[in-house]
Amino acid sequence: MTDLSTIIKPSNVAVITGGASGIGLAAAKHFAAAGMSVAIADLGGDRLARAADELKAIAGEEHVMAIETDVSDKASLAALERAVIQRFGRVHLLMNNAGIGPETSIFSADADWDAILGVNLMGVVNGTRTFGPHMLAHGEPGLIINTGSKQGITTPPGNPAYNLSKAGVKVFTEALQHELRNTEGAKISAHLLIPGFVFTGLSKGYGGEKPAAAWTAEQTVAFMIESIENGDFYILCPDNDVARPTDERRMAWAIGDIIENRPPLSRWHPDYAEEFKAYLDQAR
């Protein structure tokens, strides 16, 4: 169990990358409403300024920072940390949430691959490695929350660069939590947020209207907080269309490809379509 009252409280500080919209902004609002000082990092000056105004209306101008940050650039992350420490003194909660999702194929443009891996994976790695040492050194309780994806676990066909980036976030965050729990005196825990279908800026093709199957960003953040309070490392979010038992069986089938020596991504292989359907029906 994690006592969030020792972390999410007045006088403590939260940093959220990708904080100008979606899950990041919803999380920032939650932390601000709890009295925390909040620093959001994102790209797009006007969008960032609008998000900052929303947060200032909740927490007051003196408790809000908004800094343009390219999380794929180590120097930009280092500048973010310096600015936050100079303004607020220390960081108790880091949410590495920035993410992008241009479509890729194995042989698509280098620029798209580089951008996705730079933001989605190295933004998490370098964000943690930039802020983590100081968070450990000040000795107060804290959290590092990294935003992953179900696509990093079941790795469906269609966007290999995105899947690779999110699979890397899973592996990195598992290793991070293992190292933290074996570091003497460490009061920081790591958690992997695995959203379901969430209506955010990455949602495409819905004309600005939330689909019935999707959760809102606010629902996702509420579930995240509840899960951390329960001591969960894997924050596996459902949505209005997919319940946890279905997610569990999809994930178990994916690892079963190795154990059963099936073809990779057999869930989408025509020779296994009926077998997978029968297997999934057991969850319903």
C-alpha cells in the first residue's frame, strides 16, 4: 500500500511531461487541486500557456510553472529540472507522460521512427535519469509514474515504432522499480500506467466527439490514483468497452506465442483466428 497523503499534499511538487493536454493535464489538475505545486512541460507555446492558465485558476499563479521542453533532448530535460529546482526546491512526483503516435511501418521514414523513440521511450528514460537522483537524495517520499500502453504488451500489427517505444517503457519501468526497492533508504516508488482507450489528443478520427467506448482523461487519472493507493505497480486501466478479464487474456495469449511456439502475433494469424476467439470467449 502507498500512503499518497505523504506525497500528494500541499508544499510538495509534481512535474508532468506532456502536461498541456490529455492525461497529463488531467493529472496536473488533480495534483494542483490537492495543493501541490505543479510544473508542466510540453511543446506548443499557446497550448502550454492555456493549460497553465487552467492550473493557475486551481492552485494560484505562485504554484504553477509551464516550460517548453523537448523530452527527446537531454539538455532540454536538464534545463527543466534546473528551473523547477530553482523555483520550487525539490520534486516529489515525476510523471513521464509525453507521447506521440505518428503511423509507422518497418521501412517507413527514419524521421518518424526517431521522433517516436526519442519522445516515447528516451523521454521516459532520460526524464527518470535526470530527476531521479535528486528525488532520491532529498529523502522524502515520492513517485515516478511512466505512461506505457497496452500496445507495448500485446504489440498489435500496425505501428511498430510506437509498440517498440511502449514495450521499452514497460521494461525500463520494471527495472526502475526493482532498483528502487533494493536501494537502501529509498522512499521513491515507480509505477507503470497502462491506459485503456482514452479520448485525448492522440485519439484520431473522431471529429472532436468522445466515442462511447473511451474513458476520459479524468477517469484514467482517478483510476491511476486509486491503483497506486492499492500498491499496484501495473496500473492496467479498463475502458467502457474492454474489461480487465479481456485484457488479461489478450496479454496471456501474447506471451503464449513464445511458450506454445506459435507464430509471432498469432492472434492476428488466420490459422489461429478460431482458436483465439474461443480462448477469448472464456473471459466473457
